[in-house]
Amino acid sequence: MFTLAVESHIMIAHSFADPFFGPAQNVHGATYAITLEVTTARLGVHHVVMDIGALAAILREVLAPLDYKNLDEHPAFPGRTSTTERIAEHIAHEATAKILALSGAGAAPVGDGSEVRVVVRESQTAWAAFRCPLAS
């Protein structure tokens, strides 16, 4: 399997509705480091997973609606559910749709176990990830 990854970051505000989260029930900020990975069983026509510039642009496009926003108000996280895991899931689904919309020689080969994985790092020692198939 081959993997191509790009990274960026977002700064957000959010809170959690459940007492399970203790003091995080209050509005607080976070800066997340985000890694977007595409894994394929085979390389494309140019001997790459996909065009790295296209993948970097997709990540920036997917993160823009989250960056410097209060996720309590974002429709993807109803009921104040913007946990690190849910943020990773949201980014992965948004990125997958955009990757699948690419065509031409720079697009990623799909099928054969191809997948998208998003890692959201809260710190150097804590992170969550979500992966989903890259299949049309």
C-alpha cells in the first residue's frame, strides 16, 4: 500500500453539552494539527498516489469552514458534539467527496482497499483518527 499525506491546522472554539466532559462543557479554544492521508494499493499513471498539490488544496478547502469558528454553531456538530473524533470523521467525509470528484492523471486510484484517513491532533501526545474507504 502507498500513502500520501498533507498537513495543516485549524483554530476553533467549542463546548460540550454532556457533564462527562467536566470543565470542557464551557466554551474553550483549541488548535488542532490535521493530517489528511490517501492510501492506495497501486500508483497512478505518474507513479504517485495522487497530485500532492491537489490534496493540499482539498485539505485547505475542507478546513476553511471550520477555521476560527465556534463549532457549537456548525451544522455538522448538532448538540455540541464536536469531539476530536467527530471532527476527524467530518473532515474525512468532506475530503473523500472532493478526492472522488477529481479526474484525470492526478486523481487517486480508487478501489482495491484505497482509503482516506484523517488524524486530528489535540497535542503532541493526544490525537484521534477516522478512516473511510475511497471508492466510487
